[in-house]
Amino acid sequence: MGILKERFKAKADESAVEVKNLLKEHGSKTIGEVQLSQVYQGMRGITGLVSETSLLDAQEGIRFRGYSIPELQQKLPKAKGGSEPLPEGLFYLMLIGELPTEEDVHHISSVWQRRSHVPNHVFAAIDALPITAHPMTMFVSGIMALQTESNFAKRYAEGINKKDYWEPIFDDAMDLIARLPRIAAYIYRRKYKNSQHIQPNGLLDWSGNLAHMLGFENESFKELMRLYMTIHADHEGGNVSAHTTHLVGSALSDPYLSFAAGMNGLAGPLHGLANQEVVKWIFEMREELKTETPSKEQIEEYVKKTLSEGKVVPGYGHAVLRKTDPRFTAQMDFGKKHLADDPLVQTVWNVYDAVPPILQSLGKIKNPWPNVDAHSGALLVHYGMVEYEFYTVLFGVSRALGVMSSLIWDRALALPIERPKSVTTDLVKQWLKGEAEIWGE
Ligand code: NMX
Ligand code: MLT
């Protein structure tokens, strides 16, 4: 057993006992009430899941095992000469629950390097799709093709003992994370760079190598990738991609199947696809206004036009957050440090001035502030990655860190198959008249 697995097992054994005792003593306590409106409106605010890796506060934003993004930027190990955290360190923190040492982080980088081989049939599966296919379609197809490599699926077929499930899940999660940068870069180079692929560099960290295989050698782009991969990794358990991965995994579908399902959710425009929508929306605004630097007044008019057409303003709003997303702020800080004069980035900042008062004035939008997707694309465009349809793939590579560490925990804590109760409107009407009961278990 490797060091990381051993450490995880020690932590998980302890937690499993703790959770068992907690449930024995407090299992019947009421944790919240559910209103009928919540049942119809996306289960918003219902506590119904456990996810150990991160916790979202509506006012303050995300904390990973208790650490905010600025704290991670300060406390996690960096690449040599760099100042952004290495996402390998965040993975360690989410999995083990403690801050890693430099050595722990280098260990994970080298383990992922060792496990990063992608079999040829995965590339063939991607190549079978037309070049016009969306990068997220190629990404999910690549992940599904990789499922042939699942240790968990093999061990389950052989008849593995329940108490050992977590172990092949751990191996699959590590393999999958290690292989994703290669798959992502393959898709980018296939679709946009005439299939001129770049071989991995075994000396680089996980994000540095991703940047390299994408074809971006600029050190500051590598730093951006380290920051990007860190801040997109997790957003507690209820978001669509994390929840889907967890749900599908609860049927004991292996990590490849579960992650592919989560990525299909990430590909929706109200979730991860919003990062492409933001840049598309700004490009369309610039084209319509015939200027690269629209004024605040012009932006305000364009926002009102978007709303009047019954569309959402991409990158704004959130199901849980009620303040500016700290992931937006972290990217704004990166922008100020590295590329403050970039016109697109300045437009993103002007949009930040213009949009919230307009959304607020509508009276129905619970959060008028920007989320993570409002900023990410503009930074990528600055370095030359203008192909915005690709952006959600980068989000997906990062999200693997959170949802895979959570999936390992799910199996270590022996969480059961997920199966909430649903109702029909007819039953609700009968219940309201006192003619029927709504019962769970
Ligand atoms: N532009 C226009 N209308 C909005 C926006 C927005 N940015 N945000 C919310 N609304 C509308 C929403 O469509 C709903 O309208 P209606 O009552 O007519 O159905 C109303 O405001 C109330 O919605 P909320 O309760 O404030 O938001 P909800 O929790 O349902 O949805 C989002 C959250 C994130 C889906 C929503 O704010 C949105 O569509 N934002 C734009 C897309 C986006 O940026 N998504 C990325 C989220 C982050 N991520 O990476 O996943
Ligand atoms: C996320 O990062 O998953 C998004 O902000 C969506 C969410 O938390 O609901």
C-alpha cells in the first residue's frame, strides 16, 4: 500500500467509527424542515448530503477542509519560483484532511506522472467523433472509453468484499486524475491545433504539464493553471457535477462512470458551461457595439437587452452564494498582478460594476454578484486560448480533484445507494386536503 493510501486508511477508519457512533447517539435528531416550495424548486436549502471535502458559506464562499482560498494561496506548497498553490496539495488536503508538506505534494505529482498513461483506444474513441463535436462531448467520450481500465469494476466482478470497496475506488480515482490532463490536451490540440499533439513532460507538476501539453509554455500561464485547477476543484456536495458523481457512484458505478455522469452535468449552461457563455456573450457584445472597449453605459444597455430577450446574464447569480464569489476575486487579483491592461479583462471588471445593480433592481434574483465563471475565460483569452468552447473541459479536469476525493470518502464511509422520495402533484393536492399522507421511509 502506498503512503497516501495508508494515511487515508488510517483517517477513514477513525472517521467511520466516529460517524457510526454519531449516528447511534444522534441519528434521530431533526436537521431541518422541508417546505413544499423547496420540493418544487430544486431542493434549495435542504440538507441532504454529506461531503467531507469542502463547505460553502453563502456570505463568505468556499472553504476546503476549513481553509479559504486566500489561506490556501498562503499555506499550500508552490511550484519552484511560483506563487500560486499546487492543486496536488489541495487534493491531499481534501483527501486526508490535513495540510500537506512539500514532500507530500511532490509525491502526489510523481504518482500522477507514473499513472498518467492513456491507452490508445481512448484517443481512437475521441477521434471517432466529428471535429465539430463540442469539447465536452469529446471529454465525456474519452472518460467513458477509459472505463475499460477500472480496477473497481474488475474487482467487483471477481467478488470483492464490501469493506474493501474504497481501495480500488482510490486507485481508479488516482488513475483518472492522472490521465485527465492528457485527455484534455488531446482534445484541445485535435480540435484547434490540427492534431499536432505535444508529449507530456515528466518533470512538470500536474498543472504545469497540462499547460505544456496544451501548448502554452509561458510561466505565468502555468501559474494561472495552478490557480485555476485549485479554485475550481470543489464547491461542497450539492452542486450538479459533485452531486451527480456522488449519486451515480452510490449505485457502485465505478469512478469513470460516475465522473463522466458528473461531467455531463458540468456541461450545462447554468453550471460549468457558463464559463464559455460569458466570453461568448462579451464577444457578441463587442461585435454588436463595434468596440473592444464598451463603456459602462453601453454594457448596462446590453445587459438590459439580454434580460429583455429572456436570457440569463452568464457568470452572475448562484444557488447558494449571496456575495461576490471568492473564486472571482482570486482571479481578479491574478488579473491585477499579471495582466491589468488587458482590454477584455477590463471589460470583465466593468461588467462587474454594471451588472449587480441591474439584477438587484429586478427584485427576484437572489444573488446579483459574479460567480467563478464570470472571470475565468478572459484570463485564458489573454494568453491566447481564445477557443471558448474548450473552457468547461478545464473546469472538469479541476473538478475531478474534489469529486474523486469525495467518492473515495463515500465508499470508505460505506454510504448507501442514494434514493430520495419523490411525489406527484396529485398526491400533494390530496395531502393538502388531508386525504393522503406523504411518507418517506
Ligand atoms: N441573469 C438573469 N436572470 C437570473 C440570473 C442571471 N444571471 N440569475 C438568476 N436569474 C433568475 C432566474 O432565472 C430565476 O428566474 P425565474 O424566476 O423567471 O425562473 C430568478 O432569477 C430566481 O433565480 P435564483 O433563485 O436567484 O437563482 P437559482 O438558484 O435558481 O439559479 C443560477 C442559480 C446560477 C443557475 C442562476 O443564477 C443563473 O442562471 N446564472 C447564470 C448562469 C451562470 O452563471 N451559471 C454558473 C453558476 C456557477 N457554476 O459554475 O456552476
Ligand atoms: C460550482 O462550482 O459547482 C458552482 O459554483 C455551482 C454550485 O456550487 O452550485
